[in-house]
Amino acid sequence: MSKTDTIIARITRDINLENMVDILSELPPEDLQSLLLYIYNQRTHVLKPSDLMQQYRQSRFVKPCVLDQRKIVAADHIAFKILPSTFTAIEFSPVIPLGTNSILANTSQKNVLGTIRNNEVLADPTSALALECALRRTVLLQGDPKNIGLVKLATSSRSLRLQSFDDIPGFTPHFRTFSIASAGRDTGSEVFEKVTFLEHVTFYLNYLNSLANEGYITNHITVAFSDIRIIEKLIEKDGLDREQIGRSTQKVDFDVFKNYNISLPHSVLSVDEVSRELVSTYNLNKPIELLSIIEESVITKLRKQFPLVAFAVELNRIAGIGYYSNLCFKISAQNRAGTVFPLVDGGYTNWTQKLMNSKKERLLISGIGTELLCKLFK
């Protein structure tokens, strides 16, 4: 029994209503909303100004950002200035439909702040971008069922997540990110992937270069690209513990290959360094093929355009399992203190496929932690 289950069991026992959870769970959404609104209305009647001050002092979710807001606005201004004009900048509502992150991204609903009006506070701006991309792609398909027009959106937004980040330097419950998304239709030969991957990575590398002119120190920039299907295949073939791996994505000392005696190299400079024998042994033909295509058609160009940036193929990536569908990337940099932080994360998801009920839809999402940049790299 989980900690949450234990707490619920105690509450229902204390109020002598053992089937309370089942009863409330089966209520129509509008009835549950009305009930909870009434309860919270009753609770606020007994609150005093001193209660508000106590909550404001104690709750980690309501504490303001420690940065001067002008720093973050200035960083956003630079991002929007160099963002390709083909992207539409959009300001989202602070809430999205209830269940968005759990349904699309397999995120635990316990890590998302749900509201009593059947919404949830924005926990991941890329989920909102996916909803809007699906809506705009649907409009395009109404005029032409095979429309291949790209929908490209960008946003700067503050997100709130409920899990504890106390042991991760620089991370806080709510934070600001700059995110972009590209949605379209599969036209074969990985054309969508080639075009969008190049555009996203190029934007972030140009952004980091532009920040250098404003006093930001981002040394030893590294772009690590991977295919999350590698770890998915290993879980499927070798019986790896998916739950353990999922819980370990933020643990810097967790080595999935070492932990499960996987013979693959952790990282290589080129896909060609991975032997055919290992590819066959672990049934990695599809992910290795896609990585090879991206390296040849995209990474080669990026290496020429950004000669000071290191590019590598990360085979042991576990972050993004259940979130990304295949190709993904991470951009890291070292700050003035010599500490390396992941700044950018992105990858392809099946979210628009789910939302539009079409396997032909494609979506690339990515984001950079602008607040983390301002805190640790300025």
C-alpha cells in the first residue's frame, strides 16, 4: 500500500465512511465540482488574515521567484528576438484541462496541481503547446485531409510541479521555461524529423550564443541526441524494471547499463561506433537507423555551423521514458563555477496522434530553463 493509500484509508476510517473515495470518484464531474466548491467556500469563511500570512510563509508553492523579474524578461526578449518568424508566439492560460499531463505524457497526476473546476495548473508548457498544435492541425485538415502544413508555436511560461526538487541544485516547485513545438504530418523518409530537429537545435545553440553577449557563461556546450526506444527495447527484451528506471531519471549516480549488465557503450561520438553485433543482440535496428539518418543529415550540418559545440550519441538515456516516442535530445553547458547543468530538453511525442486519432501526425517539443539560466549562468 502506498503512502497516499494509507492516508486515504485513515481518513475514511476516521470519518466512518469506508466507501467515500468510491462514491466521490463515481460522481459526475459537475456534481463533484459543486460539492467541492461548497466545501471550500465553507472553509474560507473561518480563515483569518493571519492564516493567509502563515500559509504564504510556509507553502513552497506560493513563494515568489528569487530573481529580479527584469532578468527573466530580458532573457525572454533575446529568445523571441532570434526565434524564426515562422513560429507563432502564444500566451497560454495558467490552467489546462484536467488530466492533460497524465493522459498525454504519462505524468503522475500526483505531481500536478488539479483544481476543483476540472482543470489543472500548467505543469508542462509543451502539453499546452500540443493541445494548441492539435487544434490548429485539425483546422488545416478540415480543408485538406492530407494537409502537410506545419504548425509552429512558441511560449514563455511559468509551470508548477508538486514533486520535491530539494535535492536538485537550482530546481524549484515553480519555474519559467521557453518552449517551442513543431507539428505536421508524416511525409516519409523522415523529412519532418530532419527539418524540425535541425530547426530546434539550431535555435537553442543560437540562443546560447546570443546570451554570451549579455554576460552569460555557457562553457563546453554539449548536444546529446538519443532514441528513447533503446531503453524501451532493453526493458522489453531483458526484463528491466521500468518503475525503478522511471524513479531514477533524476539520480546522477544511477547507471542503467551497469545496473543491468548491458554491454552497450554509454555514449559515442558517432552511431558508426556501435557494432552491428550489439545492435542485433539488443534488437536496436530501428532506433540506430533513425539516429544514423539524423547524424548524417542534421548533425553533420550542425557540427560545421557550431564547431565549438560537442555532439554525441547518448545510448543510455532514460530521462523521457514513457514521455518521448523516439528521437530526443539534450543540451548541457558548464557555468562559471564549473558545474554542468542540462539546459535544454526536447524530443518527438505521440501526443498529437492521440489528440487527433491519427498515426500520421508528428510533433516535436522542446524547452529551455530560462530561470535556471538566469540563476546559475548569468
